[in-house]
Amino acid sequence: MGIVVLLLILALVFGGIGLFVEGLKWLLIIGLVLLVVGAFTGYRGRGARV
């Protein structure tokens, strides 16, 4: 019974870590897209004013 509880706890911990890493990966992708879009619109806006 103790082994079953230990395996369940380990599965929850590793599952939580995996979910956290997956969320960080998506945040990185979204952040990079926003950075590229912001840099492009800033460069375009600066060039249009001059």
C-alpha cells in the first residue's frame, strides 16, 4: 500500500512539473511573438514619421 501511495505522489509531482514546463514553453512562444510584433510595429512607426 505504501508503494502505491508513493507512486501516486511521484506521478502527481512529475505531472505537475511537466505541466509547469509546458506552460513556460507556451509563455516563451507568446512572449517571442509579442516581441517580434512590437519591434516590427515600432520600427515601422518610427520610419513613417520621419
